[in-house]
Amino acid sequence: MALKAVVEQRILKDVLYSLREKKGAKWRVLVVDNLSMRIISSCCKMKTITEAGITLVEDLMKKREPLRNVEAIYLIQPTEKSVKILVDDFKEPLNPQYKVAHVFFTGACPDQLFSEVCKSAASKYIKTLKEINIAFLPYESQVFSLDSPESFNIFFSTGRSPQRAAMIERVAEQIATICATLGEYPAIRYRSECDKNLEVAQAIQSKLDAYKADTPTMGEGPEKHRSQLLVIDRGFDVVTPLLHELTYQAMAYDLLSIENDVYRYEPSNTGPEAEVLLDENDELWSSLRHQHIAQVSAQITGKLKKFAKEKKMGSGDKATMRELSMMMKKMPQYQKVLKQYSTQLRLAEDCMKQFQSGVDKLCQVEQDLAVGTDADGDKIRDQMRNIVPILLNQKISAYDKVRIILLYIVGRQGISEENLNKLIQHAQIPEPERPIVDNMKLLGVQIYQDSKLRRQKQVDRKERITENTYQLSRWTPVIKDVMEYAMNDSLDSKLYPFLSGRSNSSSYGGSAARSARYGHWHKDKNTLDRKSGPRLIVFVLGGVSYSEMRAAAEVTRENPKKSWEIYVGSTHLLTPEAFLSDLRDLRAVEG
């Protein structure tokens, strides 16, 4: 089942619908914090929420008007800040914020905070208190995010060790809620080249053991013993988030100004600025997002011609924005569908404009650097001849030049300090951006040549380049190889060992039981029906790129006979620019 659908079902069943059976108000207020607001927005439509008895959605963090005759549902994170506001809402017995409170925590509530709630005046107003264990953002059907971009800085910077333990604890709890939501108790593996991954894996295991003790059926079912959770740090593949990608979604998010998945553009008829949300509710976008840009325009035109023929609308051989506009006027009942076509045509056109304005030349050099060979498969002897003209070109941005420099360094497995300084000087990289290059070493990349340093090991790369491969898309994200090896039980156990005592063939038993603590508030143990096959959950600490999201979909599509479900996610989602910004900002706290 798609991750969004699972989460929506859980929220409706375990939160909103669960209160229908209770005597009391027909209509209630839903109070959410930032994460739970994003969770709700990503998988639930407002109509569905209203039909479940919600008359108003309020932001916990903002000042709210008292509604003393209305019951409130709090869907919040169990953090100090959120719990304090909850308690403060009922600190005045004669002037409470709401009539009663039904509190649902997104994850496990720490004992200290739970005690504070019990001792507070708010406890008299709380009629429901449960942990629903959904502390993550279901971004797409196979993609999740912890909505925690600051974790990159805390995890990789040498100057933030004191905050790392708390961050790992929080991340572990969030990952555990993903497993709990899916009903999985997976064997955990981690990338051994980064020591901190073991710490994260152990923290997740501890959280999972607690969930397993509370719900013994978690992880049971045919082939569930094969389910795995891979814990990987961003240093496992620094090439993928540096490249200009030419598949539709990754290309659009790299080259265009898309904020919060909203694409804004000026319509051709000089009307007001138009905007569209790029998500899985748009079937056309979903069908195109992983296609190569060379196929997208033709696919849109083909789909439009088919639609027009079915509706007897008449369409020329080549769809244009003007022709689409005329269709919408003639057939207003199909305006919504036709607008989707016009939006995707415009988005594809905008991508191609950027590509033809110089990105095409960057792609050629980047692919040669990443793969180490040219389009004919011949090894490139002198990469410097290819990159210097790029670095000297004043029309190319500093960030794009930095991407080229980093790819060169990674491919060479380090260069001399003198050569790096010359490259920086040729490219005229501003001083504030210089740390982007230097800080890459914190991800395990060898910046300077040093024969004494041990080189990081990598999984064997599969040969995927064929005569049908696009010349400017020869690189395959490392994560695709990792996923396929894991599914086939051939992932290197030295590079990706199982946690001690666990393997993909173990029979899982429970561990020491955890107190439910909840008394008359009751801890809900309901679980959804689970798919019978195994699941592979890949967690990248430090950001996952849109190319890697695509890879998860490709592995699923290319292995239809296998029963695996694949999910990939991270602390946050990465565009190349965001990756470089993350690297640059490590300097502010290093030391």
C-alpha cells in the first residue's frame, strides 16, 4: 500500500473516526503543530477532514481565540515546546482554551513530559491520550521525510557533537514510527564506513524493541523475516546530488524556482500569475515525473491527442499552448484536465529553455567526470581540458562551477592543495562559497591527495550503460545498486553489516515489555492489515535527492516478479543547490 494511503488511513481510523463512538460533540477543532500540519496536508483532503467532524484546523504555535464550548483534538509532537503550550491552554480552570482535549502524540512521549501532563491542570480536561506513532512526512507513495534539514549540520559538523545525541534519539524515534506504521520489525543494516551510522542504527533498534514489546504481532507475516532497514549517511554517494539531472522531476526542482512543490508561471494570455501543486493527486505529473526530458513533451502531446480523440475535441499533430487555450474555451467541462496538460507543457518548456541556455554543456562534462569515460566509453586521460573552459566562463554561476570542481576532486580521489587553489581562482569562486569544497571532507570525501589515508570502500557498481542510454544521463545513483543487492540478498555484509544479533533470516522475538503508562486514557494497539511481502526501507541521513527517489520507483517497476515493497526517505529532500548550501553552512559551527 502507498505510504500516503497508509498514513491517511491511520489518521482517520486512529484519530478522527475513533472519537465518533464517544458521546459528546459532533463537531470538533483540530489543533496541529508544524510537523502534524504537514502530515495532514500531504495525505488528507480538507473535505475528508470535514466529513470526519472537524470544523476548524488551528495552529498550536499561534495565538487562538478560546472556544470553551468546543472539544479539541490535539495532533502534536511530544516535544517540550508543544507539551508546554498544551498545558498552558488549560492552566486557568475557569478559563480553559477548549471544553475538553483529545491528545494524540505523533511519537512516543518521554516520561518526563508525560509526568508534566499528568501533574498539570490540563489532565482534568484530557479525555483521550494516545501515541499514534506517525512522526514523519509521507512525501510520495514510496518516499518519506523527517522534515529535519538541520540534522545534516548536527550529524556531520565536528562542532556540534553535544547536540548529536539528542538529534539521533529524535531521528530514531521518527524512523521507528515509520516501521510501526507499516507494521514492520525489520532487520537493521548500516553503512560501516561512517562510524556514526552504527549509533543511529542501535538507537533505532532500541525504539523498535520497545514497539515490538508493546505490539508483539509487529513484523509478523509471510516473508516478513526478510524485511530490512538500511541506515546510510549522505557520504555514501556525493556524486548524485551534484549532477544536473535530466529526468523530469529532478530537472524541474534543480533548474526552476519550485517552492513547497508549487510551480508558479506567467500564463501566455497575459493573465495573473498561475500556480500548480506538483504532487501525486495530479495523475499526469505522476506519470511523467520519472521520464527523461527527451520523452516528456512527446508523451504530453500523445496523451493529449488521445484524450482529445476520446472526447471528440479535435487536436492537431502538435499541441500548443494556444490550441489548449482554445480547447478550454470550447469545452469548459474538461477545463481541469486540459489545464493539467497546459501546465505540464509549460513546465517542460521552461526546463528545456534552461537546458538549452548552457546546462547541456555542463551535463556533458559532469557525466564524463562522474562516469570516468566519455560517451563512447573511452577513458578520459585529461579531464582538466574539459573543465577549465567551464570554470573560466563568466556566464556560469559559482554554484555550477563548484559542482564541477567537486566532481573532479571525487573522480580523482583528491588533488593537490595547489591545484585546488588554482581551480578556485580560475572559477572566481567567492570566498563565502569556498567552504563548500573544504567541508566535503566531513562527509568522508578525500579533498587532498594523501597516500596515507584509507580510501572509502563502495559497493560494486553495476554496468548499466547500453546503446539506448542517453549520453547525458549515463550515471546511475549508487542507491539503485544498493537496493537491488539488498533485495537479492547479495549486499556486501562488510560494507552493510546487520546489527549484532539480527539478520534477514532471524526469527524475531520480543524484548522486555514497556509500560503502557496510560491508565484510563488507554494506549491504542490497533494495526492495519499489512501486505504479506517483505519491505526494504532505505533511510539516508543527510538528505535524499530526487534522482534517488526515482531510483526507488525504477527498482520496483523493473522487478515486478519480486514481492518487495521499497521505501526511501531521509531527514530532508535535496536539490543540488540545497546540498551545496548544507555543505557551506557546516563551516559556521565547525571547530
